[in-house]
Amino acid sequence: MGGWAAALQGDDPVVWQNSASSSTTLRLLLGRRTYEIFASYWPYAEGDIAKPFIGPRSNVATRKGVDLTWKCRCAARRGKRRREAEAGDGPPLITQGSAELVHSLLAAGLVDEIRTFTFPVLLGKGKRLFSDDSQPRAFRLTDSAVVAEWNIHASYLLDGKVKTGTVGDPQEVSAAKVRRQKQKRRG
């Protein structure tokens, strides 16, 4: 179902400014498939919409080979890039798309910030942002905006461990626990 995001966000500069920093000191960390998509488009894009993608260098995490035709410093097996990311050396790494790579970064606890864009589109089945290997972590909302009355942009920063609690008085909580246990026994 590719192409739907471009149809909705078009060349709205606010959307693109929020989706990637225009700083040339950041680096893109992309999976192979996302890199190939970007390499086929961004070198030829013009105007303000392309600025965030013109300056940064790219790193590609891949299990297979890749043709490094576009602003790429290197392609490396995921383990090597993971060690570099864990060390925190160099400018910020920005990942877009790259679902499998994001899954491995979340599982390893290497994500400091999550930026989401919510569109009023239901595509049915597709790639998941979070995999079963994602580790429990709390994030706090640091910024949000409604863009063009149809897109919600939100930024979240890592905020430590997940805090848990209960809702309701202790008797209600105990009764709910008993109901869940009965349901589980029934299958």
C-alpha cells in the first residue's frame, strides 16, 4: 500500500520538518529496503521538502548486500552498528521506516525518542511498529501538533521504567482479578 503517505502529507513543510531534522549533523540509520526507497527518490527531490534528506549521511543496517549509490557512509551488519549506537558516539541517528531495524533497536533498548505520525487511514494488515521483542519502557510526550487538520505528530522521550498501579478500590481490583482467573481457566 505504498504511496498513501505522500498523497496525504504532500509537500507540507511542517510535516517534513517534524519528520526529520534539517540538521546536517544527524545521520540516517536505515534498513536495506528503506535505504533503497530513499536512494531512488531523495537525490532527485527539490525544494524545502528535500532539505532534511540532502545533508545527512546514511548508514545501512543489512543482512544482505546493498548498492550504496546515495550518501551512504557504510553498510554494516546490524551487530556492528548496534555497538556504535550503544556507544553513543557521533551525531544523532534518525531511523525512518525500517520496521525490522526498529524492532531490533527497541529490543536492545537503543531508542531514546519516538516520533509518530497518525493519519486517518486504515490499511488493514501491515507492518507493526512494536514487535514481541520490544522491551517495556516508559516514554513521555514532549511535543504534539495537529498538522493540516488530518495528521497528528507526537514526540516522546525515553522516561525510564514502566510504572504500574491499580484503578479502583481494593475490593473492585480483587474482584476483577478473580474474574480474569476464572476466564483463563475456562479458556
